[in-house]
Amino acid sequence: MEYELIGTIVPAVKCILKPGEAMYTQSGGMMMYTGDINYSTGLRGGVVKSVARQLLARESAFMTTYYAEKHMGIVIFSTTIPGTIQCLKLEKGSSMICQKTAFLCAEEQIMADVVFTKRLRAGLFSGEGFVLQKIYGEGRVFLEIAGDSIIHDLKEGEVLYCNSGNVVAFQDSVDFNITLVKRMSTLLFGGEGNFLVKLTGPGKVILQTQNQMQKVKIYENQ
């Protein structure tokens, strides 16, 4: 499958599908298609996983798959926020943990399941709740990034602290936890909230420059 990232403010990914190739997305992710493209909508991964995705992650239980039949076709998937698109190529046996809103589209061999944070405190105070998405399989997956993406490759035992709204995804090998802001002055007047995400390597971490939680607060106040 060939692809091209297009646009600058609210970008999209143009997927050029050969016969037999397919991409899937959640409801509303497709912008347009042309050529010999057909599609089908269903409960991807079975009824239990699909219902869990809708009830827990508050995402549609249905996924739509677009595939080229006898000839080539083009499908364009667009983002919903100003920012960028991050393409990840997963190898067999690898996986990424992503925030619920990050998934845009993926090749058919990629699976997206609902997972829970391992620690109760992380679920309570991270701003993401208990529910995240685990993306695994062999192929390409495209993530929505609010703003620009910053990628860190953490070594064994290396620690990164950040705001929960800036976390997009991290490898399954990265330990995800929440820590209390230490200094009382920062706690009271820093404006960053009482808790920070603590990510401990080894593994890859993807951050976004736009704090998604702050963005939600701004919209709610308008």
C-alpha cells in the first residue's frame, strides 16, 4: 500500500490501494474515495471487542473497511483536529498503547483493542481514565496528532514526565504511571494540575505539542 500525507492545518492521508489491499477506519474517518473501491461496515474483532470499544472507549462499535477490487483505487482519510498525522509501521509481535482519540485508520492486518491501565492511580488521575487502545499486528497505522509530534526513544530505566494531554502513544514495554507534583508552589500556582504522567523505558513514546486536555477545557469555556 502506498500513501501520501496531504494538507498542513487539518491534514489527511491519501491511501493508494492495489487490488486486494484494504484500509479501515472508525465512523466519519473517510473523506473521499475514487476508482475501483468498495466498502463494508461491521463489528471488527467480534461482538465482544466491538461492544467494549463502544461502551468503554466511547468509540463507535462499527468499523468501515475500504478495499480495491479488480483495479487500483484511492481513499483519503482526514483528521478532525489541526495538527499532523503520524504513520507507524508495526512489525509482527509489536504493539503500541494509544490514547482513545488517536486512531485514524490502519491496514487490515492491524488490530485495535480496548485495554485498561495497569495501575488504579494512573486510571483515576491521568485524564485519560482507565481505558486506552492497544494497536498490534503487522502493517501501517495512522494516528491523529494535535499539533506536532515529538518522539522519544527511552532507554532501560530512563524516565520521562509530561502532561497527560500531551501523550499520544507508547510501546507496550513502557511503564505508564502517575506521579504527584512535588513542589507545593507548583501544585498551587503552576496551572499544570496536580499530577504528571511518568513514563519509564525502555521503548518509544510519542507526544503531541498541543495539550489535548487543555484544548477540551478551552472549548468548554467558549
